[in-house]
Amino acid sequence: MASMLLLVASLQAASRLSWNSVAVSVDDKQIVSSATVHAHPGRLLGVMGPSGAGKTTLLGVISGRCTAQPRKKLTGTAHGVPDAHDVSILEQAEHFFGLLTVRETLELAVELEGGSGSAARAEVDALLQTLGLLAVQHSRVGDAIHRGISGGEKRRLAVGCALLAHPSLLVADEPTTGLDSHPAMRVVRLIREAAAARAIPAVATLHQPRSSIWAHLDDVLILAPRGRVVYHGPRAAALAHFESLGHRCPPHTNPAEHLIDLVSTDFDSPMSASLDEERIHSLAAAWRKREARAPPVAPPVAPPAAKAAAAIASTTAAATATTAGRTASPSC
Ligand SMILES: Nc1ncnc2c1ncn2[C@@H]1O[C@H](COP(=O)(O)OP(=O)(O)OP(=O)(O)O)[C@@H](O)[C@H]1O
Ligand SMILES: [Mg+2]
């Protein structure tokens, strides 16, 4: 029995994707500091932190888009991570042809992925149902000039287009920003359900998520300024970790808000900024200690579709760094 449990545990560990000790700096500015991230198939990981903490940069590394450049240094290693073309990225700003309908947009996306005929039509039909877009399938998407579908519907359409690529990893930068509570929830639920149904990991940065969205995350990573990790693991265990460090979440408080407050700096007075930095420093140190006590399991054997133990970058020369191969976006 014990050996069976060990086997299950090691199989689960083997299928997760890991980015170890990721550090990104531009000139002398540290943007991400030795962050280790694990993403598990079928689970949604929410990356949270105050503005400027390094969430988009870290997501750029995870998606393979953040590469070393002459002034940018990128170090760390990756294990079990798919090739960049197997990663679907949900951009904050969707790029649709405004004059196409919702159905035509999905049909075009499926065609661009090489799909055709009745199988492609069936896939679009099923997706329209899953996305909750059947009622607006013949509506124009719209653009700045032509009024089209709502913001929430556009965001769900973007998830649909991303899923048509049959990715091995789905990443989304702030998929809920600009949406009201209900549409934001639907988008997060959709991403989580897609990850579970397809047994792929999903990673999303979230800006100040409401408690209803917090409750839909499987795992969380809390990032403090300069990309310092203060917690990464199951969402359900996050509050207990901070409580053990003396930061109990007050009753009737949104857990996400409480945790983001803990890693935010109030620059209004030098005194409070220094106290905040002291607290963040000790939270980051406590997390490093905890990581050191329970180091990640041995790197898994890469599945056939994945890159074998891809090095993100060399530890010294930025110019020799490689990633999954995409060009860096300006945001990372
Ligand atoms: N190429 C770059 N050159 C210089 N500074 C950069 C570069 N990319 C990011 N930064 C800086 O690194 C920090 C983190 O940026 P990033 O966009 O990752 O933060 P974020 O957590 O996503 O913030 P937000 O919540 O506002 O989107 C910011 O201070 C940003 O100005
Ligand atoms: Mg960002």
C-alpha cells in the first residue's frame, strides 16, 4: 500500500511543470528574485501581488516569451515544460476582427489550427456551448467603432480561441481585469473547468480578485515587489501559512485582499514604507526557509511532447539564455 502511494505521488510530481529559481533583472533592477513555480495538470494557479510586483514578467517566463536581451538577465531552469507552440496565451487585449461574428471567429481560429470539415464544425458547436456563447454566435464581435458583444463575452471568446489550439499549458495575464464581478467569475470558472477537462495546467495573474474568484483557484502564488515569492501552494493552505507567521486574516475579509495587503508598500510616509518592507522581507525569508525544508522532488522524466529539462538560461551570461523560443514581449 505504501509503495502504491509513493508511486502515485511520484507520478503526480512527474507530470507537473516546474520553473526553478527564476530570476529576471534589467540592468541593476531585480524584477523577479529566485522564484520557483510549479503548475499541475488539471489545476488553475493564480498569481497575485501588488502592481509592479513582477507578475507579468513571471508569466512571460512561464509562457516562454520572456527571453534574455542585452540589458536583461534571465536565469533558472525548467522541467517538463512544453514547447512554446504548445502554450496558449490569453492576452489582456484581445485582437479580433470586429466585423466577424462570434461563430466565424471560432471557425477562423479552428481553420488556422488546420481543422476542417464536420469535425471542425462539431468542435466549434461544442465550444460555443461550453463558452456560453450560443445566444450571441451570430453577433458581430465589434471593435472601437462598431458596437459588438460585451467585454465578458469577448474574454470568453478569447478563452475559446486559446483552447482551439489544444495547448499543453494555458496562461492568462489578468483575464478578469475590466470585468464586473459576474463576468469575471465566469471567465475564471471557464479557465479552471477547461484545465480540469483537458488535464492541462492553467496559470493566470489576477489583480485584486474578489473572494468568489479566490475560492475558484486550486493553487496560488503570492508575489511581493521585486518578484519575491511569499507563498506558493494550495489555495486552501495559504491562510494557515500566513497565520503561522502572525498574520491572521480578519473575519469577513477577502483572503486575496488580506494577502496582497501583506505584500504591499505604503509609500505615503517613509516610516510606514520601511515597516512594510521589513514585513515583506521577513515573509519572503520565511518562505525561502520553508522551501529549503521541503525541496522540490527530483525533476520528472519529460513526457514525449515536452522539452526535456529545458534550461531557461545559463546562470551567468544573459546572452546565452534560452527559453521555449518566443520573442520577448515588451511587457517582460
Ligand atoms: N523590460 C523592462 N525594463 C525595465 N523595467 C521593467 C521591464 N519589464 C518590467 N519592468 C519593471 O518590472 C516591474 C514588474 O513589472 P511587471 O509588469 O512584471 O509587474 P506586474 O506585477 O505585472 O504589474 P501590474 O499588476 O501593474 O501589471 C515593474 O516595476 C516594471 O516597471
Ligand atoms: Mg502585469
